Amino acid sequence: MNLGQLKVNIQDLPDVTCPECECPHFIMTIGLKKVSALQSPTGVEQWVSVPGVLVCLNCGKPMDPEKEEGVESKSEEDSIEKKADSLIISP
């Protein structure tokens, strides 16, 4: 018996739905940051992806999984910057 693991039946867990339209489906978005050629380790301008936000598939409302509610007045860029304070870019 392994005491470090808990077996959970996923069918028994409650669904998370959009507080705006009650849709149970979400899309994970990504943000993009542009790295100038001067900052890039390769000397070439690059795009770097950063974690984005969950967005309701039906109405497009951004979601905050930590609060289990929609994000009111945050822009997607504000949310991305809070999640990724710094990036390490390797060639």
C-alpha cells in the first residue's frame, strides 16, 4: 500500500463551468514576447511563448483557476506578465 498516493475517480469530481455562460469547455492560450536581436543569444530576433490564460470556448471570457471565477478587468497581457517574471532563452 502506497500512502503517498490518493486514488480519485475523475467522474466524481465537480465540473468547472464559466461563470458567464456556464460552458464547461475552455481553451489554454499562450502569450508571445518578442526578443530583440541584441538580447537574443543567437543574435536573431525571436518570439518566446509564455503561459497564457484559460478562455471560455463559448463566450471567450478569461478564467482565473485560482479563484474559480472569471477574470474581470485584467487584460491577457497583465495575467501573462504575472506568471512569467523572467525568461531564459537558449539557442
